[in-house]
Amino acid sequence: MAEIKAAEVSQKKKSVLNNTAILFLILVAMFGIFSYIGRPWFFSRLNIIPMINNLSFIGIVAAVLTMVMISGEIDFSVGGNIGLTACLTAVLLERGLPGWLVVIIALAAGAAMGAFNGMLVTVIGVNSIMATIGTMFIWRGIGYTLTNGESMLAMNPVIDFIGRGFIFKVIPFPIVLLVIIFVLTYVIMNHSKWGRRIYAIGANPLASYLSGINVKRVKFIGFLLCGITASLGGLILTSLSAVGMPQHGQGLELVIVSSIILGGTVLGGGKGQILGTLAGVLILSILYNFLTIMNVYYFYIQIVQGSVLIIVVSTYEIGQAMKRRRM
Amino acid sequence: MEKVEKKYSAFMNFLRTPTPTLIGIYIVMFILFSLASKNFLVIQNIKGIFNNFAVYGILSAGVTIVMIGGGFDLSIGSTAGLAGIVSAVLLMKNIEVPTPVVFLIAIVIGCTVGLINGIIITKVGINPIITTLGMLAIIRGVCYFWADLNPRIYNVFVQNLGRIYIGNVFPITTIYIIVAFVILTLVLKFTRFGRDLFTIGGNENLARLAGIHVDRIKIISYVISGFFCSIAGLLLISQLGSGRPEYGTGAELEVLTIIVLGGVVVGGGKGNFLGVFIALIIIQTISNGMVLLAVPVFMRMVVKGALLVLVIAIDALRSRRNLQLY
């Protein structure tokens, strides 16, 4: 079994690049078609900039969650984390704390949440899906408790800049963050020892342990980073909407996980590409944005989101089955 | 001689399950709540506790079957909501479909959802959590088709379905749950389906090699779960007196907590309904106690999530035999 997986890993380099390229082609085609059907609203400054801003916080969370998923674990609590961060930010700002301090506290809280997930999974040995479904409700519940279920205004120069600022008056700041995070994760996953360890752990944890990798530590750091980036996403969302409300990020785990899987990351770990995730995030965000632009009800979009998740995973599984039959 | 030994070992087996611990926890909790709130140990309140867990109890009956077989079902809350709102719409004044037909349609809806889940999970081979998470979103979206109708239940028979008390004390819904649990226990103990299910939960590859129709049994278990979802949906509209698209949201968290607390091992192969029943009472008593002690609404959500994490952590520690290396 292990040998087969290892063989797939070495073989994959070419094929996944192909898959990612196909995804980007689909993306361009989709963008063209949507611009045509949805004219004049879809391809306009008024739509493109909010779409990119929205996409950026999803992408930031997805990039790091890809690392966690390649190592064979998953984190469903990112949506709850975003809700809690948004509420925490709003509450702290209302207390009159300076903006930079609020940002630091929010990121620290994200780190704490990530560390808690990591401890549950690595030290106690809980199945990460179950553990993070539980913590998802805890984070959101704490968010509700903090703001007493209300949405609070969150206005502050620093917070405003995170989501709505422009660098050189042209480039939206969330996009800068998105690019930084993607470049960092790309370098880590493709050009560092640590990234190779993550791939190895996902492919075969026992073999990685026996060859001297501290599996638990790598996984723990993955969850920690995931917590921090999720709260960064929460800060961006708070800034974009200028309110902290506990419903922020609800159902986001569905979108994020499906875009990661669409990007070619496998549920059991060991396979996946950061660029693929980028393509997946772009495709799904554009699709959902287009549906909204075309005046589709939210609950229809919800149906589409669920179907996309199932269809994407089915496609992968059916492809694998056909490949096995050919061998 | 052998017989005596067998009996002894069965008793020891019972002691080794988490059920005795659960009974102990419950007694302690009961005493604590009774001391903390003077409204707890009142017949009215106890009646309420038993009647309130109707929906979760019926839902956990089906999910326990799925989880013993190593599966997972997160779509229960949405499925119950769908069955509920469709039946409520069909019972509306200007449509007036006969009640038995409504029940039949509700059950068909639940079983169809279960069948779809089962086929996707077994034939396509997707992780059950991902599949049912997707189904959760899809079905909840479908529920909103009828969002603007806001149907009320005037049908007396349906109203009584979840509201009657036998002898003015014992809620009829508890009898449904007990009947369902007893029947399922007998099915698990004495039929081939039950034994196959435990084998599959214990080791799926082994079961396949032993000639068990793994896929078929698993699909049946999801259909059973869907069936109980539709019953739960009917109870929901009966107890709440109307049909709303958001009914049943978050039920999966509650049911998961109940089942894992009841000693059903995540990953399958182990579990009994007595434990699930006691866990059901425990969780409902905790919810009730939090209301009586005036714990804020949102804090209750935190407590429930924390309870799930705690229960799963204990489950992980219990099922871990060797030191975990990675």
C-alpha cells in the first residue's frame, strides 16, 4: 500500500501540474462566459473589487488549511474561528483599545484556538473531523456570548485598512495579504524540508515516524498556523463589513473545503497543490459571486454549494477507481 | 458450569461498557440539579424533560445504527426538517392530502435521502462525513423552497402525535423511543443484518472477505437513519404546531454528543442502545438544568460544544490501547 502511494507521489509531479493548468483554463473560460452573460454588472469595478476582497479571506484560510489537509487532518472550525475573531475585535474596539493591539490580540486568540485543536488531535488523539466539528460550535458559541448575539460596529483606522485599504491607491490590501500567504505556503510546500515532511506524513504517517519525523509536531504547527490565518480572515471580514457579528463565517467551511478538494487535495492527505487550491478558490468564488449577481436566492446557492462538494469529491473518487481498473 | 461462567462474563461485559459510569454520572447530576434548583424535581419538569428529547431520541436511533456500521450521518437535522416541512405543507387547509398519505410521503422522503447518502458513500466511495455534510447543505436549501408558506398544523391527529401523555404523566413520545430502541436492539442481537453490521464496523475489509454484502448492509443502515429522520420530522411539526424550513438545525451536534456519550465508538463496531438511552436522558437533563439555572442562551451553545469535545476526547482515550506514536 505504502509503495503504491510513494509511486503515485513521484509520478504525480507532472500530472498535477496538468490538473492545475486545466483548472486555470476552466477559470478563464468561466470568467469570460460569466462576463458575457452577466454584463454589464459582472465585469465592472463595482463587482470585481468586492469579489476579490471576499475571495481573499477565503483564499487565505484555504491556503493554510491545504497544508493541514495534505498532512492528513482537517479543520472544520475555521468558520467558527472567523466568527469568534470578528466578535472579539468588535468588543475590544468598543472597550477603546488601540487598533494595532486589537489585531495582535485577535491573532493571538486565533493561535490559541489553533493550538487547542492541535492539542486535541495530537496529544489526545481525537479524530480531527470530530474534534473540529465540536470546537466549531464552541468558537461560535463564545462569539455569541461575547457580543450577546448582536452585531457590533467595528470602526478603527487600523481595522479599516486591513480589509478596505489600498496600497499605492490601486491594489486592495486583502489581495496583498492573499498573495503573501500564497507565496509563503507555496515556498514552504514546494521548496522546503518542512513541506516535504508534510507530504510524507500525509502519504504514510507510520513510515514518516519511523524515518525520524516528529509527526505530532508538524501536525500541531499546521493547526496552529490554520488558527492564526483563520483569525486573519476574520479580521478581514470584520473590516469589510465594518461589523463584528457572531454569524460571520457561518457555513464557510463548506466553501473552503470544497475549493481545496476541487484544487486536487485528497481527503486522506499526501496529495495536493497550493496552486490548485488557489484555482479552486477562484473558481468557486467566481461561481458563487455570479449566482448572486444573477439574483439567485441564497438557499439555491446553498444547494449548489453542497452539490459542488459532493460532485467534486465524486469526480475524484470515480477517477481513482477508473485508474485502478486500468492498472 | 459453563452456563454460570457465561452469565458471569456477560455481566462483566456489561460492567466494561461505559453504561454503568453513565448511570453513576446521571445520579450525581440529578442530585446536584435537585439541590441547585427547587424547580428541578417537580413532576411537571420531569415530564418536560422526557417529552423534549423525543426528536433527538428518534434521530439517535437511526444514527446509532449507522455509526455501529462505521458510517456517519450529519444530514439528519436537515432531513428531519425537510420531511417536517413537506408534511406540514401537505397538511395545509387548501391542499388537505389524507393523513396516512402524508405520513407515507414523509417516510419516502427520509428513506430516499438515506438511500442517496448510502449509494454515494458506498458505490462512489466518498468519506461519509463529507457526503453528509454536502447533503446537509443541499437538503436545508431544498427546505427553503416552502419558506414563504408558513404552514400551521390544525390536524388533531398530527398534533396529538407528539403531545399526548399517557395517564397524564408519561409522554407517548418516550414510548416511541423505547419501542424503537427495543426493536433495534433485537435486530442487532438476533438478525443476520445486526451481526453483519457489527462485523463491518469492526473491520470492513474482513467483513468483505468473509462474504458479507458490505455495500448493501451499509446502504440499509443509511435508509434506516433516513426513516427515523422522517419520523422525527413528523414529531417536530407535531410538537411545534407549524412547519418552518429551519427546523432541526444543529440537531446533528446534539445527536452526535448523545451517541458518543452513550458509548458508541466513533469508527464503529461497538455500541448498545441502553447506553444511548441513558445518554439521551443525561444530555436532556443538562439542557433542562441549564435553563433552570438561567444560563444565558449563547453560553449553552458553548457548553454543548465543549461537552461534545469532552465526550469525543474520552472516547479517543478509551479506545486507544497502545501509546500513540504519530
